[in-house]
Amino acid sequence: MGKQQFNGQALSWQVQSGVIELALHRAPCNELGSLSLDELEQFVSALDDLEKDAHALIIHSELKCGFCAGADLRELYERSHAMGKAEAASGVRDFLERIHRVLNRIDAAPLTTIAAVHGVTFGGGFELALVCDLIIADKMARFCFPELRLGLIPGFGGIPRLKRDLGNALVRDLLLTGRSFNATKAQQIGLVSQVVSEGEALRAARATAAQLGKFDRQTAVAAKRFIKPIPHDELRKEIDIFCDLFSRPAVQAGLKKFVESTDAQPYLP
């Protein structure tokens, strides 16, 4: 199968009419673990070729639960307990550095990128949406950084990107309270560019991508580079802080509680 199309276990992509569509479809709710990361790395490796025939990228979920529930915390917990302390810390840093490379590549892509989100858009899923230039949300979407409940901070670049886009006040609210907010609030604060009816986010994203195809691509690329710098220094600092926190007993206790939860959706606040 050529690079123009891919169907994996966690995600798939295709190119149609100059638009790349990256679909997430890993049950139960697109948790980002080693499988998803492997396939995301395949995607960014293919981007050099895909970009030649495209002007836009849409990232969306095919699952009813939502866009993405965040990092695969069960996998993180199981891997950390199967290794020694030093080996586990090294493994976490390696995972974070890999996913940062993937997200930085999407962030800097010479395409206009759109996250079409619905339902749960939490933690690492929120951070995936934040790398996109535009977020289009259906009215049932909810956004949250629940990491504080585990004794952690977001580790996939969410804090620096939110600061870049919206400023410190909102970042402090999300980070320190751990509470969620809906699509209407997200639009009011400038996070979401468009709120649509339930189930309509992908349709709206496709319509937006079609409109973008009418503009000169080089002008769009120059504008994006000017208004959307990647905060590399803060992103590296975020990895260091996450790794320092991860080794604390409180974090391991929080992960254990999450893994042992009998709730159907333990990631909900």
C-alpha cells in the first residue's frame, strides 16, 4: 500500500482533493500509547510525500466516545512496574521525546491543519488538537487536563502551546484546577474557531479545508510561520519536569488508582 493511504490498528490516513485526513480509531477512546505512537511516526515519515499534493490536514476520530482520552495510562503504569526505577524513567523520557518529535512535525507542517473534535478531548488528546492551526468542535466536545489528579503535568506539549495561543491565565486555570470546559466556553476564550452541531465537526472541517484550497499555498505557509512559532525551549523543559514528577510515589499511587478503577471512563473529572 502506498503512502497516499494507510490503514493501521490505531489510525488511518488518506489524501483526497488536496486534503489529508488522519482518522483515529483505537478503542476504547484513542488512548495514545506505543501502538498509536508507532503509527503516528509512520504518518510523519510519510508527510514529506503527502504534503506535495496537499494544502490541508484534518485530524479526527471515528469513535463515538470522542476525539481522544489522552495518554494510555494503563500501559504507562504496567511498563513502569515491569522495569526497574531507572529503566522506567528512561523509558518515559524516550516516549515523551518521540511524541514531541511527532507533534512538533505536525505543528510545523506547511499545511493548514484542522482538528475536528467531539466528545472527550482530554490530556494528550487535547495536546494533539493543540498542535493544529484550527480546532473545530461539535457542541458536545469537552476539554480538560486531568493530569494534576495523578500528580503530573501535561507531557505532550500542552502547556507551552496553550501559552502560545491563549496566554497564562487560562493555562493556570486548566492546569491547576483540572476541571473541564465545553465547546462554547472554548470558543469564547479563543481556543476553538468554530462550534457546530453534534456530529458535524468533520463535515465543517472538510468545508473549511476546501475553502483553504482557493488560497495561494506559499502565502499561507509564510503566514503560519509568522504567527505560530514553536516554543522549543519550553517544550524541552516540560519533558524534564514531567520526568522529575513521574518518579514520585504519589504519581505511582495515582496511576495505580486509575488502573484499578472500575469506572467505565476513569479519565472523566
